[in-house]
Amino acid sequence: MSTSDRVRTAAVRTPGADAPLTLDQAPPRTMGLGESLGLWANLGISVLLPVAAVFVVLPGRPLVVTLAAVVVGAAIGAALLGAVAAAGARESVPGMVLLRGLLGRRTSWLPTAFNLVQCIGWATFEIVIIAEAAARVLDAPRWPFVVAAGALATLMALRPLGVVRVLARYAVWAALAAVAYLFVQVLAEPLPPIEGGGATSFWTAADIVIALPVSWLPLAADYTRHARSARAAGIGSAVGYGAATVVMFTLGVLALAAYGSAGLDVIDALLAVPLGAVAVLVLVTVELDEAFANLYSTAVSAQNVVARLDRRVLAVVVGAVATLLALTFDVAAYEPFLFLIGAVFVPLAGVLLVAYRLTPRGHWDTSGTAPARPLYLLPWLAGFVAYQLTLPTYFPGPGAGWTAWWSARQADLGIDPANGWSASLVGLAVAVVLTLPVALAGRRR
């Protein structure tokens, strides 16, 4: 019997139950459609999204073009997120364990390693943004808020399902009220075209937006394994996070247009709104859920390697690491991190979804003895290469050699660096096309 069969048989629906402490224990199935929508909408209402809006803006172009790129990117990313979330609910296993069915147990340690780095990085980003916004609002040093945010997020990660219930029932409404107020104030101002921005084409802007939902792909099943049905998990994650992504990126773009003419960044632009400090403080408080979610998922991902590790101990260790990193972190590294996330996990999502769709129901082996299937590493790698050849991830300083190497390969192949293509769609298409023959051959066997 596979791990998914065993835990599905043993899963319970006790209302007050929380997430299992180890991978060997069955996850309670307590989340309906409403809880899923509330959770993912709350995770999407993040200050990080409007902060990233500066990378999405197409300078000198009408705002409607930038907003269209936001909608298209959110739709693509949310569709991928919903599909992976539904698979996690159907198999009743965490995200990295779900990949055992694709790559085998030991081979799945490779994406697990990438995910651990991603989760720690995101947790650090979240703590930095929380502390930076709070410090500006209260005109105080940043470091005390870093320590407080790291400690609170770690405590939340110790009892994740209890936190999820609070987020879905209460916190999301406070966040929505703050966002609605900011929208009313921003829309009351003139909205001229923005002359500065980080996007070079419609599709590079969309790629930034795609990267946000995609960053949750390896984590989605950590939460949707607690959903009562795959339908609730898929719809809740796609609609909840997709809608929130559109709203928060749009808020960031409009705030830059309304208040950013003097060279303000997004946080300063939101603080320039009348009573904006109060609304930002509400969002900063709610922001703790993203930090907690990344800490919790780091612990759960590590259990894919050692199933008996206690997630509480892991959460405390990871929380301490993220807090220490946040004390010295430079938020300017945010943009290349987003592109690298897309380059790694968009192709992996394509490989996973094609293989899962073509595997007969009940044969997706997520057990501790799942055999290695290294052939699936090839389409994943090909998708990553295609992504980098389309749009090399830009790293300043010590990482500039990475960008230079891929730019040289573009020149060797005659690829225009200013091609304006979507690296996400190119990488996804390559991964899907190359996965089909491997998956069909496996199905025949």
C-alpha cells in the first residue's frame, strides 16, 4: 500500500485536530472550500506583492498594459497552483512527498533541497518586509521588529492548522478592509503613466507575476493534504491566491502611479496615503502568515528525507536561521530570486502535472520505497535551460558570472536578449513536450 493510500485510510476529520508531528502520522482532513479560499486569499494578501510591482511596471506605457500583464500572469500561475494543490489533496501527502511519485523517494531529495532553500529565502523576505514596513511606520530601528516577527512566525508554525482556521475566519477580513481602504484612497488621485519600472516587455512583466503563485507550488500540498476534497483544494488555491495576486499587484502599480512620482518606493507610496500608516500596519500584522507558512513548509519538506523528524523542532531551527538572515538581508536581491524560482519550479510543475495525469489512478507511488525514475529529470532540466536561454536570471555582483554565461549561450544560438518572450511559457512548453514520451512509455509498462 502506498503512503497516500495508508494516510487516506487513516485520515480523520476531527475539528480541533492539528497537523501531524511526523510524516508517519495521518493528516486530518478538516479544510472545506471556504477554509481553502480563506487560507489562500490570506496568503496572497502580502505586502511583498505590491513591493514587487515595481518590477512589473512597463515604463512609459499605459497602466492598462501593465495591469493586463498582471492578470495574465496571475491566471497562468494560479492555474498551475490549483492543479498541483488538487493532486496533493487527492494523494493526502505533503508537496515533496508528492514528488516521490514522479522521481522516486531518493531522487525527490533534489527538488526538496531546492525547496528548502526557497522556503528559507521566502521566510527571510517576509520577515524583512514586515520589519521594514513597521520600522518606517513607527520611525524606529528595524532590528527589534525582525526579532519579533521571526519569533511570532515560529510560534505560529508550531500549530499550523489552528493558525489556518484563524486566518480563514478573521485575519482575511481585516486584510481585505485595509486593502479596500488603500484602493479607495489611491483611486482618488490622478494616475499618470509611470516613467520608471523594471519590466522590458509584456511577457517579462507577466513572468514576474507568474513567479509568485509558482513559488507556492512545492508547498501547496503541505496544506491541501488537509482538504476534504481535491475540488476544494484546487478551486480554493487557484481562485483565492489568483484573485489576491491580481489585487495586490494592482494596488502596488496604482500606488506607484498616484504617489510614486517623487521617486518613492511602494512602501513609501502606501504610507503617503491618508491614514496609510494604519492600513499598512494591519497588512504587516497579517503578513506574519506568509512567514509562518514558509517556516512550517521548510520543516515538512525536511521530513521527506527523514520522516520521523518532529516538525516543531525543525520549525524552531528554521525560524532562528531566517531571523538571523533577515538581520543582514538586502531586499534588492528580491527580483533575481523571483526569476530563479520561476526557472526552477515552472518546468517542474509541467513535468509533474503531465506525469500525474498519465499515471493510472492508484499507481502514484509516494511510499518510502518508491523507485527512482531519473528520466524525469531530463525534461525538468531541459525546461530550466529553455527558461534561462529565453531570459537569463540577472544577478549583480558575485553572481554576475551566471548571467554572463547564459548571455554568451544566447549569442552562440542567435537568441536576441531583448526577445520579449515569456520564459515561463517557453520553459513550461519544453518540459511538457519532453515529458509526454517518458510518461506514455511508463504507462504502457
